[in-house]
Amino acid sequence: MLRWIVFIAIYMGLSIYVLQALKTVVRQPWWYYLYITIALAVLVNFIYQFTAGEEVGRVLSVPKSYAFGFLLTILTFKIITIFFLFSEDIFRIVTGLYQKIFGASREFSLPQRRRFLSIIALGIAAIPFGALLYGMFKGKYNFKVLKYDLEFDDLPDDFNGYQITQISDIHSGSFDNRKKIEYAIDLINQQKSDAILFTGDMVNNKTEEMRPWADLFATLEAKDGKFSVLGNHDYGDYIPWETEALKSKNLQDLKDLQKEMGFDLLLNEHRYLKKGKDKIALVGVENWGKGGFKKAGDLKKATALIDKDDFKILMSHDPSHWEEEVIHDDKHFHLTLSGHTHGMQFGIEIPGWIKWSPVKWRYKYWAGIYSELGQFINVNRGFGFLGYPGRVGIWPEITVITLKKKALT
């Protein structure tokens, strides 16, 4: 209870402070009432959703995620505005003290706020405010197809030109627009890839989240099949369960549902993809992540029956697995496909110029193609979204990778 009182006090204090900038800029009282109404509505909704609202758990439900998203949006607006106001207030206080000590009247008085600075503060704060709102209502379904050609010296001849579509982090429990998901499924099928590889996190918590969307994902088509692995969210670790048996049943139900949708789920095992006289090994491990994440992945078990000289593609949900274990393994994994980071669903990307997200401070390999020790990894930015119900700058991704035989020179 105490933390809610402290939170409300801080929130209201920030709101009143920002109101001063608004009063400096506009004179019509209805602006003040509109601002106060919005601020209170966001606060009340957030408190309701996180107290009397839906189910408990570390992963946010759809109503909770929107409550969090709106709170994040308005707090960002407030904090940026206050940064400018506070800077000016320091100047005003220093000026008032100077007048008190050295002025002719020896009185302490604060200069009036400068209107142009309040306009600048509100204007700059409006940019991320609008971006976060856009991310919630448009950006989260702004699907992008990213295409890469990767060259290998030892790619089997018959696989030259072989095309793979990777998707990751579906997080079906967050979806709220069937038309947009239908569009994305069509976009994947339009690529006409030889294989579709899904690298984990089909749900947020429970198998039942995927059932309304299963018929759509069942329509995904690839000549050589659809393959999948589990991500950390698929195990149901982020909500309480009445019994371990129910939790185990949820995981088994998810495995069964993936099979019904036509996915071949790889659980620390491999398959051979064959083309002409050649073959490549497709390896899939369960989730393995450094830190506090589940480490169910077993690379040795998954590769026990394949030859060291086989061309290998590894599906492993968390890119920290590649960093910690895969690139140093003596079996040499030519290409690893991961996801997990979502690119934090927020950042700035201008191809050829800049690629930045705060998630880079947590993950060394967080989005796109990387190469180490003659091996590649692609970290998919994710198909869905989680927590904040949107995306800003880091758009939902469908990756298309074409394998190429490096030409002799």
C-alpha cells in the first residue's frame, strides 16, 4: 500500500509541475482540464489493472500492457518537459537569490517563466509522446521483410540459392488484430521459401493464447517444411500454477498444438534437409540463456548423431547461447538463428547509418546479422510484442536468408 501512495504522490507532483508549462503557453482553461483528465485517467486505469485487474504473473496481459503503455507514454512526456522546466527553475532561483543578496531592494523574487522555453519543452516532449502512441496503434504491426544473402565456402552445391524464412517471438497472447496477423502470414507465404524456421516464444504464458491464431499459422507453407524450437516463455515459467502437473500439461499441450499446426518441433535434436544428392543438418535446441533464463538446451545431445563436417544450421532462441557456447563448439555451426531480444521494441535504425537500441547494453548480439570465428548468427527482431504493446523504430521482422556458395577466385 505504501508504494502505491508514494507512486501516486510522485505522479501527481510531476503532473502539477508540467501543468505550469502548459499555463505559460496557453491561456484557455479547457487545455488544463483536458490535460488533468488524461493524466488522471491514465493513473486510475494503471492502478486498477495492477490491483483489481486481471491475472497475476510477470508477463502482462493485454489490458495490463496497454495500461503500462499509456503510463510509459505520459511519463515520458512529463519527464522530458520537466527536464527543461527544472533547468529554467534553477536559473530563476539563482537569479532570485542574487537579487536578494546584491539587489537594491534586497527582496527575493522569481522571474517569470519564459514562454518560448515552455513551448520548446512541450514541443520536444511531444515527439516521443507521439512516437510511443504510434508504436502502440500502428508500429507493432508494421511488418518488415529483411533479406540477406550469406556466402559459405563449404555450402553443398545443391543448396546454392536455398532460401529460409525465419520468424521468432510470436507472443500470441499479445495480439489484438486478426486482420494484421492475416496480412503478416500472407507476407511470409509470399516469400516462397524452401523452409520456414520459427525460433521460439509462441506464447506469453499459456497454450490457450495460441489457439485463436492456430488456424492462421497452420496456413504457413514451405516446400521442405516448418520447423520450430521453444523459447523461454513457452515453458510457462512466468505465472503461478496450482500444481506442477498443470504446468507440465500446458507445455505438452503447446508441443501438441505446434504439431497440429504443421511445425516439426526440435527438442535438442536434428533433422537433415535434403536437396538433390546433398544434405544439410538442421539442429534445434531448447531454450538456453545466460543469467536467470532457463537452460534446457543441450547442444551435445542435439548434435550427437551428426557428422562434424556437415553443414549446420542451428535454431537457438537466445543469442547469448551463441556467444557463450555455440561459437566455441568444435562442431562449427555455420549459421545460427535466434530471437529473444525483440530489439527492445524501441530504437533507431537507418540502414547503413545507425542501428541503436538500449537493449545493446544487455545483449552484445541483439538484432540482425553478426559474424564471429567464421560463423554467422541472425538475431530476429521478433514477430510480436510483449510488455509495452507497441514498437518504435524496431519493427516486427520476417527474415529471408538465401544461402550462397562462395565463388572460387
